[in-house]
Amino acid sequence: EDQVTQSPEALRLQEGESSSLNCSYTVSGLRGLFWYRQDPGKGPEFLFTLYSAGEEKEKERLKATLTKKESFLHITAPKPEDSATYLCAVHDPSGGSNYKLTFGKGTLLTVNP
Amino acid sequence: NAGVTQTPKFRILKIGQSMTLQCTQDMNHNYMYWYRQDPGMGLKLIYYSVGAGITDKGEVPNGYNVSRSTTEDFPLRLELAAPSQTSVYFCASSLGGLAGGTYEQYFGPGTRLTVT
């Protein structure tokens, strides 16, 4: 069964203190890896999709990278408004469902001013 | 554009009651999805639809039903509510499916449901 594991479960940073979130996965046929941001009481907001090892995507202070077994979400010089839960999801249609995303449990990021 | 809207925001049900969670999108998206999110767990797909009149089961469909009579609306029906259905429910939509290029899913704000 596909598994997606995110670490750490929670991360507390000072404003400006760069760090990385990890998403490791065990799937047999990765088609895409998705990163979402979720604010408290709201629905997930799409950030990035990565398709192949070595791919990188950037948006403001966030950069997502992908290897064959994991993805990292790097946060450079974070600000308090970056505080949120970051979700990772993988798309692996080899299990028979072309429409299923397997989500990790998320990393709760808190950035203190 | 309002995007994806869901009603109600909150609801408390007694065991055995039924209700319908409403979801509407105004982006003319073909694909729509229902997820549930339990505390400390990842989002789980309940049902999805690839277009009006076409629906299919996701990972956790038991206890739920859906219909898709229009492109815009994708209601989720709970029959005989049980405490195990206490969760936050999210509706999402995408222009295309995951196999295509326009796959990014836009989520609604969620419905927090408690069954007691």
C-alpha cells in the first residue's frame, strides 16, 4: 500500500530561520507529488506539483525538490505569515485508481516574529 | 469567482440522522471530489466525479452517497449518521484529472460535522 510520511510533525522557527520539511514516499509508480498549504479552519491550497527526480519549483520563499524516494520543501527566511500546515500528497495510478491522491499527515509550521 | 463553496460550515447530527453536504464550484471544472480529514490523519477520498452524471467510489465510500446532475454541484449524502463520520469534509474540483495536465485541485473551506 502506498505510504506517505511527513517529518517533522511540527516545526517551530524564528522569523528568518531557514529550514526544510520532508515528505518520504513508498509508491510503485509515482506520477506526481503535490504540496499544499492549509491554514487553520480552511481547505488546502495548492502550491506545487513535481513529476520527476531532480525537478525543483519555487514560489516566493518556498522551494520544492524531488528525489526518487522523498521531497523537500525548503523555506528560506520564513515570515510569520508562512505559519500553516504543509501537506504532501502522491499520485500513483498503478494501484488501479487514476484519481486517488495519498496524503501525508502534514507538518505544522509555526514561525515566531 | 467564488471558487468552491460548501454549506453548511458546521453541523451537529444525532446518530441515525441523515443530511446532505452541499458543494458548488463556479470554475466550470469537470472533476469534483469529496474528502474527509480526521485529526492527525491524512485526507481520504470518499467519492469523485469526472463529469455530470458520472461518479465513482474513492477510498472510504461506506455510509455516503453522491450525485452529479450538473457540472457545478456535487452534493454528499450521509444516511444513518454514525459517530465514525465525525470529521471535517472538504469538496474539491479540478479542470482535468490527475492523468491530464490540469490536475491541480481547488478545495472548499470545509464542513465540520459532529455526530453524537
